[in-house]
Amino acid sequence: MYLQDDLLKESVTYQRILNDGGKQEAIALISRQLKKRFGEFSETIEPRLKALSIEQLELLGESLFDFQCFENAIEWLNNIK
């Protein structure tokens, strides 16, 4: 049974499901942070967040501490490679 669980966890499909779920949670968290910090959130930003990798979302989450206004988030997204 344990071997079967380990094999499942190593499968590409299982890893993709975990990553997609983590990405959705990261997008939701960053969206809430933007709303709370700046009192605004444009729905046009959500597709841009969805286009980011997990690593880029993590960087954005850290960068939010440095932003002075919502436009800083837009600038950050415009400059992300």
C-alpha cells in the first residue's frame, strides 16, 4: 500500500494537480493582499496573475511589501519576464 502511495505521489499527473492547486491558492492570496493593502483590485489583473509561474507569484507576494500603491503592482507585472 505504501509503495503504491509513493508511486502515485511521484507521478507527473499528481504533481501537476498539486502545483495547480498551489497556484490557485497563491493567486487568491495575492488578490486578497492587494485588496486589503490598496483597497482596490482590478479584475483585469487576474488573468495576468494566472499567467505567472509559482516562483513568480512567490516573488510578487514578497514584493507587495515594497509597493507604495496599486500602480506599483501593475508596474511589477509589466516588468516581469
